[in-house]
Amino acid sequence: QTCEQLVHNMKHLYEQTESPRLQPRTSTFNAVLAAWSKSSQKGAAQRASDVLGFMEYLSQEEKEEYYRQKKMKAAAQDDDTNEDMDNDSFRSVLRPDLVSYSTVVAAFARSNDPQAGY
């Protein structure tokens, strides 16, 4: 669980310092997912799934914070342009990708548990 703890520590330090170098990224989480995927430990596939869920949660949280800040900035500037936020160019550094999802699927496939994924 050391890799997983590292990601949680990075998130905590990033929240305290706001240093971009400490912000967990997709590649950081994918490394943790790969570790769980290759683990022979009982419940490893479920742990990988839990990490993916945490990643999705943080990605959504990051997106919501971005739009909250954008709205506050527009309100402070008394901006009446009413931009369409859905067509914005928001780019998350922490968004599950194809590697994330396929790694978790592979973890369940390797688990040999007939109930895996249910």
C-alpha cells in the first residue's frame, strides 16, 4: 500500500502548498493502478477499483473548483458575456484515461475471482 499512501500524501501536500510539482497527475495514479494490477494480494483488484474511484472523484473536484474560480473571476470583473462553460478549454492534469480503465479491468481479469467486478 506504499504507492497508494504516496498519492494520498502528495494530495495532502499539494493542498497545503499548491505547488504544481506535488499535484498528483494521471501518470501518478496509473503507476499505483499498475502496482495493484500486478499484485497477487487478495483484494488487489478491488483496491485498484477503489483507487480509480478516488481518481475520478479528485478529477471532478478539480473541474468544479476550476469553474467556481472562473465564475468568481467573471463576477469580480462584472463580466456580462455569459460564456458557455461546457465548451471551455478546461484541461485536467488528473483525469482517468484509457490506461487507467484498462489497468483496472486487467486487475480484475488477473484476480481469478469469479465474483470480481460485481
